[in-house]
Amino acid sequence: HCNFEFDLCGWKQDENDDFNWQLRTSSTAKLGTGPATDHTLQEPSGHYIFIKSSFFQLPGQKARISSPVLSRRNKNCKVCEGVVIIFYYHMYGAHIGSLVIYQRTTLKHEKILLNLTGNQGNFWQRKALTLSGDGDEDFQVVFEGIAGKGPKDGIALDDLTFSREC
């Protein structure tokens, strides 16, 4: 489970993307570019990760962050019918890009689990995704934020949790 209150909890920024997810609070955010509070504490001082277009990013550029590696060799992981990742997202603004979630194996095969594009509303939304099994191959979950076409955008993530089995 990661609520981003202290750090990225083992989630890693990808090196082959265009920019990074930023750890931030709403109290340091400009109005209209993100949630008023985090999801965990429901306070402006609570932390979450966020991407926003700026004059440094071009539309379509990507920021990726990857989970720690989950092992299929764990006996509980083999037994469970579909490991689940639960997370909260906030995508609000006139120029929102996309949020794409992948399951990536250690051999770098990527499967899209979810693709959200455009304004999803000015509130935190919960999503639960079932992760598929590829035999004994270890895997990661990757969150990819894609920059929108203007300054009124922002994608935030909070409270990323894997089901207990793994």
C-alpha cells in the first residue's frame, strides 16, 4: 500500500519517459490544477503524485512510474484468482491528457489494463483492476500520464494498494 505521505514507497520513475510524476500537496498547488485535498487524509497538507503540462512538456509527452516487482513465484500469488490493484485518481481540467495503466512483465511485455482520456470530474475516483497471470513471470504495474494540450490539466494518483495475496 502506498499513500505517498512520506515517499514513493518503492515505486520508481521510469528513465525512458519524458518527465516525472511529482510528489506534492494541494497546499503547494495552484488553483485549478489539481485536487483540493489528497485522498488519504482529505486535507490540503496530504500528499499524492501528480503530473501537469507546462511549457516544459509538449502534448503527448509521457511520465511513467512503476510498482515494485511482484513475484508470481510466491505461492499465494499463484493460488489467488486475479491479484487486484486498487487506486484513486483525479483528472480534472479542460486540457486533460490521458492516464494509461499497464501490466509489464520482466521481459518487458506490456498489456494495457485501463486507458482514461479527458476530464473525469473534480473529485477522487476509485478504480480496482484485476491483474492477469502469465505463468511464473514476475511483473510490475506501470502508471503512464500523458500531457494534455494546454495549462488547464492535471492528473493525480493516491492510495495505490495491491491485494494481500502478493
